[in-house]
Amino acid sequence: MESMKITGTGSDLSEQIKTATKDSHVRAENTQLMLNYQKGQITQTQYKLLLCSLYEIYQALEEELDRNANHPAVQPIYFPQELARLESLELDLEHFFGPQWRKRIAVPAATHRYTQRLREIGENSPDLLVAHAYTRYLGDLSGGQVLGKITQKSLGLSGSKGIVFFSFPGVTSPNRFKQLYRSRMNSIEFTEQQRQEVLDEATRAFEFNIEVFDDLQKMLSITEEASSEKGNDAASKPQSKTFSNSPMLQFALGSEYESDTAPLGCDLWGAFQPNQERKCLCTQLDRPTTNQSYASTELNCMHAGSRRCVNDLCRCCKK
């Protein structure tokens, strides 16, 4: 990722971030997931996947902000009463998945990388949390009302059930609050090098979000393609129990997981054509769904009964 050098220190940091992230902002808005949102074509599966990733991201972000609340760069933009999203996401997830929702979360590898970065800078460079907090909170505050209404209409939801995430009850005037937030952020004293690092991190934050959106779309595509493949085979042979218990399909359908099934995850390998990228589902998901998962340095494999994927290029099952 190339760094966009912003010369001079007289400009407001908020304006500099806006300039530095302009191209990435446009790219994020043109991901397939966001285009579907803009068209009012969001599905419940897409929304549930998005909620799961947002939960993991905000859990990492808000825990690191809390831990560094007294840091001189964090303290001016620390507004937990007004901005915290974790509780609202928990309510939305419980609405869709029930009281056991924590056991049902599945996120793509990109979300895992995003949260790892938040943990890393929270530990070693707390001043860079400013970039992520600004990018996430003000973005959600700016588009929250519109996206909430689109979601409500698209999914046929009533009241605030399932869309609490988009509500900011602690903020009476979003525009005034954003002015306050920018003013606080602009007051933070950074050296020229620190300021450039924050600008670079803001661009990186957008790139993380783009990767998450793209990975979510891939997860949906895998599910749809595999479902179609199995549907074509259904008339000629009995339905396979293996696929019906794949973590991604169960997640999409909102059904409970089972632990006494045939191997999960990589049985979706059959959905791929020879000329497509050979990547199995277990490289897409981060959260194990059974007690027989096998850990790797990057991900957890989704197997229930096998120690090796049928996909030779799988990184997480080489045992």
C-alpha cells in the first residue's frame, strides 16, 4: 500500500484524512456488498454476515480504546457514552440468532486480520487508534440513519429490532457531534511523522474494510454456488448430510450446528470448477464451529472428523 504524503502541518487532521483516503473511500463504496446496500438489495444473510464482522471489529476497537483511554492521543476522541457500538451489535445478533448467538458467529479471514491490527496498535502504537476510531465511528454516524432505513425496509423488520447498531441515542445532533469530534481530533498534538503515520493508518483502515466486504461476498458466493451444485445432484442421489451441516450454510439458514457429522468446510471443494481459485471454505472462516477444530497460525480449520483437506493448497490442515 503506497503512502500518500500530505505536506505541511497547518491543515486540520480531519481534512488531511479526508484527502488521503478519498480514493479508498470510493473503492469501499463500490464493493459489491455496498452497491447492494445502495440499491436496497441487502439480504438477511448478507446483513447477518456483516453484523458478525462488525461485532468482532468493534470488540477489538473498543477494548483497545478503553485500555488506552488516558493516552494523550486517545483521550480527546474517547466518547464511549455517545459512540460505543458493542452493546447495540449484541442486541442485533441476539435478535437474529437467539441467546446462543456467541457460538454462531462466523467471520472471514479479512476480519481476523483487521482485528489483529487493532490489537497490535492498541498495544504498541495507541495514537494510531485515532485513525480507526475516526474512520469507523464517523462513517457509521454519517450513514447510520439511511442504512438503517434501507435495512429495515429490505428485511421487513419492525421497529428497531435487528437494526439497533444504526442508532446513536447518545447523540442528539449528528452534525454537531461530528463537528465536536473533528475539533477534538484536530487538537491532538502530533509531530509531522506521527501525523503522517495516522494518515497512512486511516488509508489502511479503509483497505481493511474493503477486504472484509470482499471476503463477505466470497463467503456468500461459496454458499450459493455449493447450494446450487448440491441442488443439481439432489434428483439423482440422496442428499448428503455432510453439506447440510457445513458451517457456512447453517449460518446462512440460521440453524444450529451439530458436532457428530462428517467432515465440514472442505466438502465444499466440489463446488469449485478446475479453472477457479482452489481455496476451500476453511481458509475463509475464522471461528471454529466444533470441538474438533485444528488450529493453524492464521485460522482454525472447520473439520469435524478429518485432519486433512481434500484441497492440496489448504494452509490449515497440513497434519
